[in-house]
Amino acid sequence: MGAFDVLQERGFVQQFTAGAKELLDAEQVTFYVGFDPTGDSLHVGHLLPVMAMAHLQRAGHRPIAVVGGGTAMVGDPSGKDEMRKLITKEQIAHNKSCLREQLGRLLSFEGDNAGMLVDNADWLLQLNYIDFLREIGSQFSVNQMLGKASVKLRLEKGLSFIEFNYQILQAYDFLVLAEQNNCLLQMGGDDQWGNITAGVDLIRRRLRKEAHGLTFPLLTRSDGKKMGKTEKGAVWLDPKKLSPYEYFQYWVNVDDRDVGKLLRIFTFLPLDRIAELETLTGPDVRKAKQELAWHATAVVHGEDEARKAAAGAKAAFSGGSAADAMPTLEVSFPVNVVTALVSADLCKSNSDARRQIKGGAIKLGQDRKTPVTSHEQDLTEETVLWRGKKNAVRVVSA
């Protein structure tokens, strides 16, 4: 099976330029994906393109991860109905270092097709504005730029001039990488299609080379909602933001209908094994979810953390000790149960905690048999604090 077919069979392909399949199946290709450092951690939404990059690298192709220290100072309007908040240079520098570390754990930077980490600030911040307008800006038609879907959406609510430039800057990134690294394929989310094709056209005009683009589908759940969100927020890859145990639990608790799709995208399990797991029905589907959770956690956090998370989950639901894996909240006893719920991020606020208690959702103990009936109740000893059947924190003495 060719590299393109692997991506297609696993559900990574939404749109692609004519010739992209032949390019990936014929020879070693250098390709890139951009990551704007607007936060200090990647999340599950970012993991989809990283997994696609890993599959292509395993097939012999060479990945470039572009951390957009330059474009982050502009803000990408694609897929947004309002202007992104501009962040400071100091925030960008901090976020950039965090993303470099995470990408370095997910891609290989050794061997014949060693990956690269680059920052587009290295070339964008050095540009002379007038020279850039003459050499690059002259290659773009404003009429065509206005016709891009990402621009049309924003024109309805207002598009700043700085954002309007983003498409040109991203196209210029592709041109620089093509010139310096013979990078001839850009991949990104489907909302990036207009930006990607602008780069393809710029390379054709400036270098007389044929470049290509490929986009990924928007990752949604079976109920139509965007994938990668929990009651606590985004599903982060940083273990300080979301513990490996909580990350494991996220995958265990996905909708039964989504298991096959998620196994194909977020694990390296062979497709024939995934096909076997998709035949499971009823209570047996949980076996497929356990396999999804283990492999997805191992990809991001390593096999040791996946084993700990699996052992913690098993212990938490069978009455054993899960101290090594379950999220832990250290307190000074006695502590009010509402305070503990909010501190452990099981509830968003004191009022939310009181509502959950009143609704019977809060329970204590490894076996979840002791309901919390009053928001004035204090915890006086180590226990496991539950919100519903899926979210738990071990409360221990500081």
C-alpha cells in the first residue's frame, strides 16, 4: 500500500491537489505542516496532523514542522469568525519552546529522512516590506484572495489588513521551504485549503516547480460536535495540563460509534487488527476502547505511562488502589467538599459544585457507594472523590 493510500485508508485525507498521490507514491518527498504557537501545549486537534506526518515519515518521507513564530504575530483568520487576539513576543517565545519539545517526542529527527523543526520567524522577521511587496505581493490577485473561503467568512464581520496578509505570508513560507529544502507538499486542516493552494501557485510562478497540497478533515464525533473537548476543556498533550491517567480515560469514554475511526487516526495499529476490533458489539466494545486508550496514550506519553494509566483505571473501577495513576489532590484535612471539587477541577465553580451535589452526581470512596448530600460536608480523611461515573480524583493529605 502506497503512502497516500495509507493516509486515505486511515481517514486523514479531505482535499488534495492533482498529482499529490503520485508524488507521495513515487519517491521520497519533503513535506511540511505549520503549528502556530498560540498556546503552550498541543492538543488532540493538533495530534491528527502529527500522526499523518508520522505515517508519512514511516513510509520514507521527510517531515518539516514549522512553528510559526512569525505568523503567530499576525494571526490566522482561517476558520474564525472574529479576529484572533494578538499575543506578545514573549508569549510566542515561551509557547514555541514548549511545542518544540512536544513535537520532538512524536517525530523522529534522526536517520536518512530525519525530520526538521523550523521557525518561520527566521525569515519573516527579516523581510524588507517594500522589497516583499514588489517581489511577492505582485504575484497575488486581490480578487482571487477575496474569493477564498477563509476570507469570505471574515468579510461578513470585518477583516483587518494584518489578517488579510496572512495568506501571503503562509504562501511565502511554502516558497522558502521549497527553495531551501525542496519541500513540495504542504498539509493542514481543511480550513487551510485556500492558503495552501496560494502557496502552490506562488511556487509555480516563482520557481517553475509543481508543488502540492493535502488537507485533513475536521475531526468530529458521531453526534456532530468537534472532537477533543471535555468538561474541563481541551484534551492537552502536556501531562501537566492533563495527566496520562485523564488522557487514557478520555479515550475509554469516547462514543462506541467513533472507536474504529479513532483507532485508525490516533494509533499505529494495523488496519486488519482495527477491522477485528470494529466487529465487537455490546459490552465487548469496551475491549476495543481499552485498546484505543492504551495505544493512544502510549503514542503521546510512552508505554510506561500507558501501563500505569491502564492499571490505575482498572484499580479505580475494581476497588483496588490507584494512587500511582489516578489524579491526586493534596489538601490539609478537614477540607470542604466544594473546595475540593473546584480545586480538583471536577467542577468549574462553587455554584457548579453545589448543583452537582444537589443532583446526586458527587460520591466518595473507591467504590462510589457514599453519596455527598450536603455542600457543607467536610472531607476528613483520604478518599476518592467522584463526579459521575467517569471523573475521579484521589484526595490525600498534603
